[in-house]
Amino acid sequence: MNKKHKRINVIQPFLPDLKEFIPYLEKIWDSKWLTNNGQFHQQLEKELAEFLGVKHICLFANGTFGLIIALKALEITGEVITTPYSFVATSHSIVWNKATPVFCDIDENNLNIDPEKIEELITNKTTAIMPVHIYGHPCDNERIQTIADRHNLKVIYDAAHAFNVKQNDHSILNWGDLSVLSFHATKVFNTFEGGAIVCHDKDMKRKIDDLKNFGFHSETEVATVGINAKMNEVQAAMGLLQLKYVEDNISKRKKITEYYRKYLKNVEGIKYFSYIPNVTANYSYFPIFVDKNKYGKTRDELYEILKKNNIFPRRYFYPLISQFSSYQNFDSTSKYNLPIANKIAEQVLCLPIYPELDIENVKLISEIIKLKK
Ligand SMILES: *Cc1c(COP(=O)(O)O)cnc(C)c1O
């Protein structure tokens, strides 16, 4: 294969034309209001809630702060049942709240937490379930809610991948007690860094807004020990501008996904997700799964082949969170029994996908995978 093309990374952040951003910056410079619920911050909360079809949005400096504060706002303690097949921030947020993550295996079909296996992990210390809509694919939300209701548990969704995902035309962000988005540079919608909590009522929004601003409830009252996790005006301005492009970007991602599916269709030993009925997807990732027996090479061998060709996919999510050394002290009964998650973590490779990726390069990447060299 030729190496003449430029390096292709798994993701390239989307940035609108700089000229379009300047007027926003001029407004910030004029107002000298840089943070603390400024004009752009208020506008973005409003526009995002409308765009996403949710009641309330609380903006954050990043998604991880959103996750930590979501658990804090719900006063989560004890044990939280979650998935090992995610980015480390999911379970880190549990540990930052001094609670214990209990890892549940995943469903082979959608790679999300397997509702079938949640109940056997519930103890008298369990207070919450924290699922992740991995790759933006909806969890089995109805069954998760039924289990939560039966055992009086909270549900906090890590929805970092699920920006604007809908099921039967309704946002999946309305499930559970709270959902948390990430607007990191590498996500479908970015504010450089950023995030948000989606919540259902004004009182909860107020509680979360206090928590992200040191606990200030008024000028003279600090009722809880909060933190500083606020989004600033430059981030919020970027969000307002990005919002104008996000639908177009998602349709470009869709096109790329369709080409990958077409080009990789008959490659023995390579699996990928097909269209999910009733779901309006955001095409945030394009994971493939390498079956070494059928493909003739391991996932890591394919990973090396692509890198030699100047293409840099990522093994999202390998290793499993439960495999990191920082998680070896949690003696969760489930730790050594995650067969599906372990298998998938050994097979997965996320191929490059971002709005500006040329279809020519999608073809090239697919050819390399076919030729295995
Ligand atoms: C990106 C991501 C986060 C963290 O979000 P940040 O905005 O980077 O803090 C959390 N969970 C998952 C699943 C993610 O992919």
C-alpha cells in the first residue's frame, strides 16, 4: 500500500471557519464577562435543550465533572453497578464519590450493560446503576428502569457518546434520573472541552448548578461543599457555533459509515454494527470486531498493519476498566467473570471517522483491511 497520504487518525475534531468564531469573541471582549453563567452560557443551555429535546441542561467544564457531580447530586454511596466496557471516566466518577464500582458483563448484541446480569449483582449496599450508551447505541433503557424501580436504585447514564441519539423519535437522554454528555474535542459535538448534565426538573437543575459553582446558593449562602466545574464563555460560544453544523456533520458521518459497511461487507472475520431499527444514530464511532480464526490475523496484528500504512485506529475499549491496576483493589464479585466484555475488548478496533474524512480514504482503509498488508 502506498504511504503517500497524510496520517489519518481515528478522529479529527471539527472546527468551523475561524472567521465565524471571531464575532463571538468580540462580544466576549466587549462584555468582559468571561464565565459564571454569562450570556453565551445561558443561550447554549437553552438552545441545546431545545435541539436535543430535553427539559434542562447544566453545562460543565468537561464531561467527567458532569459525571462526578451527577452522582454527588443524587447522593450516591455504597455500590454502583456499571460496565467495564467504557472509558475510564465512567467508573472514576464513582470512585471520586467514594462509592464502589461493581462491574457487570455486557450484552453481546449492543455491547452495553446486560440487564439480564444486573440483578445478581445487587446487594444491600447497591444504590445506583450507571450504564453507558456505548458508541451512542441505546441501552435497554426500559429494562434497566424496571430493575431500578424494583430495587429502589438511581440510574445515571454516561451518555458521552449519545449526543442527539433518538429512539422512536424521542431523545434517549430523557431516560434515568440523570444523563451526562461530553463535548470533548473528539466527540460528535465539541466545545474544545465541555460537558452537560441533562435533568428533568428545576430543583435538580438548581442543585447541580450550585454544586458546580462551589456550592453557592446565593451571594452569602454556601449550603453544600461544591466544586468549580463551570463552562466558560469561550467554550459556550464554540458550542453555539458548532450547533449550526452538527446535523450536517452527523450526515457526513452517516455517509462514511455506509461506505465502510459497503466496502467491508464480504471480508471474512470482520464484523461491524448494522443499522439499528427505530434509532436515529449519531455515527460517533465505527468499531469493527476481528475474529482471528476467520480473519487469519489478530486484532493487534491488523492494528499494526494499519499503523504501518499511516492509519491510526484506536482500540476503544481495551483494556477493560476492570483490568487497570487502579481497579485491582475493588473486590467486586464480578471482576473475574466478564466473559463477553473480555472477548470484545480483544476484538475491537475503532476505524477513523470524522466529518472531513474523504470517502477515498474510507476505501483505502477498507482495502488495507481486505489485503491484510
Ligand atoms: C469522553 C468520555 C467521557 C469523558 O468526557 P470528558 O469530557 O473527556 O471529561 C466519559 N465517558 C465516556 C464513555 C467518554 O467517551
